[in-house]
Amino acid sequence: MWTRDKENTTPLTESAVAALVMLEAQLQNEPLKQYVVYQPGDLLLIKNQRLLHSREGF
């Protein structure tokens, strides 16, 4: 599940629009996704500048 804040992410050029469309298509590509199920008490530390992530519910 990938979402972006479309109200605050505005491509400035036509090539930026095309790149964003291509990126969104790849992010929906199931073989590229990794799902991890965490248990209560698990801890995950990430550097937001290095990892694209999303979540489904709690």
C-alpha cells in the first residue's frame, strides 16, 4: 500500500509528472514489495531519508 500526499506533492514539469507516474507504478509492483509482520514489543528503527515505507493498519 503506497500513498502520497497529493495535495502537498506537485510535480513542476511534465518530465516530473512522468517520473512520478512511473514511480507510483513501480511501487505497486508486488514482486518488489516486502511485507513484515511485527509483534507487540518489536522495535524497528529506520532512517526516513534512506527508506521508502508505508503501512497498512495497526
